[in-house]
Amino acid sequence: MYPNLNIIIGHMGEILPMMMARSERAFKPGNGGANQRSLAETFHQQVHITTSGFFTQPPLRIALDTFGVDNILFSIDYPFSTNEMGMEFLNAIDLPDDQITKIAHSNADKLLGLKS
């Protein structure tokens, strides 16, 4: 309904990555309502998530599988997490450097218009 609306959800997408497969079945197009796209399509096109203090690899993996690397934004979740914890997490991510750069800042730069 709002194809130009972008949403940012904190805390590694809350519970959405864990519920994606079940939600896809319940809300698929033609299953009632006015859904014209699958949830996965909508999420990849319009929903972005932040790390928000979730600094371990398993939640990142499921977030990558659910949202894709282009939709993940790094954030700390101060005062519940520290900058040092965030840096340790970024340094431990087992992805190519260009994908870590996207998570660290490029995705936010693009989405929020922080750099031209």
C-alpha cells in the first residue's frame, strides 16, 4: 500500500526474522487481504533492521537470511551496550569486507541520505 515507505526496526528485527517462514504462509498474496507481494519481497524492499546490541553471530545470520545484507544497519543500543562491544562484533563478522562496510555504515548512509 505504501511502496515508498521505509521502516527501520531495532534489535536485529525483533522477532520478525524468527517468524518469517510462518508469517509467509499466513500472509501470502491471495490468502485473504489485499497483499500483492510476499512478506519477504516487502521486507527486502522496505524494511531495514539495526543490530541494536545484538552482538553475536547467530542472530546476524538469520537476519541476513531474512532481510539481506543491504537492509541491516549497525547500531549500539547505548546504554545497554558499549561502543567497544559494537566494535568487537563488527571485527568478528565473517563476511567479505564490502558486506561488513554495508552493515557498518554504507546502508545507513544510503537509506538516510547521510552522504552523497
